[in-house]
Amino acid sequence: MAHIEVHTQGFNRMAYYLTSDETLCGQPPSALAGAVSQRTPFVRLSTVEAPSERGQALLGSLLRCVNVAAALDTIRTHVEALLSVTSISWQVDDERYCGSVCEPSEHTIPVALTLDDRPFGRLRLHSRRPVGEEELAQLREMLTVVAYPLRNLRMLEHALIAAEHDALTGLKNRRAFDLELKAVHARVARYGGQASLLILDMTRFKAINDTYGHDVGDRALARVAEGLDRCLRETDSAYRLGGDEFMVILPETPNRGAQRLGTRLLDWFRDHPLREPGGEWVPLKARIGMAQFQKGEDADDWFRRTDQALYGNAESTGASRPLDRLA
């Protein structure tokens, strides 16, 4: 069974190694050549100074992709001009990206990528039939262009995630909340249905910081995020607005459903106090307010009613009374 090593220089100083032996994927050139020389005949192909015509077409399509999944679908579409591909995925570090079509088959083509002479993950293509040496050679000519576009799209996705997530708790942040609130409001305002907002405020957060230190305060915030993750449904979304204030958007949920969630959260906090380094148990206490969407109100008014419910001003705004029972 033939093994192929490809060195690509000039165009983008990227090299990738295509081999039918998965144990060799992702290894540096010296390790790959040594391992192969000890096993089976090794064929060194000529250096490629520029992408092939197929590679140029693929690169042009990749430059129009907006995320990694779209890029993988684009690669699969172009590769299908050479061979029938049932699925494609990319594993890099501890992240795995998949295309929209996933039909694994027994014929797997692993493609180890390198970027600036360093391993950069592995593409895995599944084919409906065995792939011959000539097809592999054509495939490697096409795929010399994929590493840099994949790197750029991955960096973009990481930046977008960082821009909409709170680094301490891992929850989405105020920016993400504002965007999702507008989307949910527009949907229920136009098509009807029910939706509720729930706001949570830790009532002893300053005391925790002052008594035990900010590191314990940070752990308390992370514990709240854990409770939200444990208690929310898959369709719900939680956000840290800032400080010790958290927000939950509950699609297709009336006020009584929001009340049940609030009670469940307070019960969870009561049952899961935080243990500080000295061994003392630190109770987590919170108050919760909520408001169901009312026809005719805009997103800002909906949010304002929820915030007022938190502080006990529900009577004058029509919002539900806050849950003032402490965890």
C-alpha cells in the first residue's frame, strides 16, 4: 500500500502529509519518512510550487466561506469532482469540526495538515470506495490550499465566541443578551406565543467578597453559572449581565413556567453552598424577578418590567411578584 509525502513550498509554505496509515498522520517530515521507510515502499512526489487549477478554484471558494463548517462543505463539494465523499471532518487540538453531511464509510482518507512546518490537525474524508494512487495524487494537489483558510476561519469563530461570552463564568454576556432579546421579541411580537424573562441577583455577593476575598467571589459567580446550566432547558439561554446579575431568556414559556424555574434555581443554590479554602461553607443567596412578554411592548419595556420585578415594583408595572425567598 503506497504512502505519499507532499512538501508544498513557495505558494504558502504549507505542507501536508497524506497517508493511508493513520498512525503517521500529523507527524513531522523526519518522523514520517523514518516510519514509512521501515514499513513499506515510500514514494516522494515532486515539489509543488503553486496550487493546481483545482486548488485555485477551491481556494477561491474557501475565501467566501464564513465559518469552518461551511469551509468543510466547500472542500467536500470540490473533492467530489475527483471521488465520491460521504463526509468530512477536521480535528485540531481538542476541537472537532464537521460538515453538514455526515455518512461515515469504511474507506477513510486521513489528511494531516501542517501550518508553517507545525502540525495543524487532521482532515478525515470518507469515500464510498477505495481510492487509487492517481486519485490521491490529484487530491493532494487540490488540498495544498486548505490550511490557511481553515486557520483564519477558526480564529474568527474563536473571536466571535470571546466577544459574546463572559470569561469567568462561560455564560454569554450582555452583548449576546441584547441581540437574542431583540430576536426573541421580534418573533413573539410578530407570530404570537409566549416568552418570559428571568433576572437573578446575588444578595450577599459583596459580603462574600469582603469576608472571603475576591477569589471566593469569583467561585460564587461560577457556581451560579453552574446552577443555571443544571436547571435550564436546552431551549433556554443564560447570560451574565455584569457583576452579580444574571439574565435568562425563556422562549415559549408563560409566567408560571418562569416561576417554577426560579423556585428550582433557589432550591439548587440552597443545596449547593460554596466551600471556601478554610473549610467554611458559604451559602449562596439570591432574589429573582420575572416578566412575561405583553403584547404591544417593545424589548426595552419588557426588560425594564423584569428588572423592576426583581426589586419589588411589580404591582405598578404588571410584572409578576419577585421570588424573594433566599437560597
